[in-house]
Amino acid sequence: MSTIALRQRAKADANHTIHVTLPPEMGDNVEIIILPIAINKPNTGDGFDSAKVFEETGFARNILSHPDEDCWNDL
């Protein structure tokens, strides 16, 4: 399983369509999460918004909570 993430801001065209080109190393099967962004909202840089998104995805549930990841607690 690849751990590569792609973050891209895009503006929809007249048909409300966005186009994303995937890097070859991501493979053909991806999960897409689309969130609206406020145009005038300043970026606080605290990362809490991004952290919330990752908590809601399968990454935290399937990868971080996997028993094989417990090896880091032994260090």
C-alpha cells in the first residue's frame, strides 16, 4: 500500500468539473476527498484542519491502528 498523499487546490470549470492528474507511483486506485475552501479564509498554519481530515479517513483506522505499527512504541 502506498503512503503517498497528493494535496491540490483546484477551481471547477464551467461544468463544475475538476481534473486531477495522478503521479504514476500512486497507482490507479485512489480515495478522493473533496472539501470546499473559503477564498478569503486565512491559513492559520496550525494543521488542525488537515489532521481532522486524516482522522476521518481510513488512514488512521487502518494504518496507524494496525498491530504492526505497535513496534514504534517499543523504541
